[in-house]
Amino acid sequence: MSSQTSQLLEAFEALPEVEKRAFTAEFLRRAIPFDSGPMEDEETANAADQLMASLDAEEYDPDAR
């Protein structure tokens, strides 16, 4: 990952949650359609694990959103 990408991610993490949502929606609107190619099984499993952990955190901590 480039230093520019790292800086963008750090700036994103510093945003308030409302701004993160607005940025994400706009970013995805501009990025679609985008074909990243087929995903490996390990990538899919890792994404599912991260999603489930996030959903569990939201279930047990309403402020986690």
C-alpha cells in the first residue's frame, strides 16, 4: 500500500461517523462499476469474519456504529 493510500485511510478514520458514511456512499457511487476479478476463498472467508465481528460489536454495543 502506498503512503498516499495510508494517509487517506488515516484521514478517513479521523472523520466523524456521519462524514464517514457520506464519504463511503460518494466513493462507492464513483467507483461502480468496478470489477476486481474473482475473490479467493480465503478473502471471502476473511471478509465474512470481519462482517460478523462488526455485527456482533453493534449488537452488544450500540455506540459501535
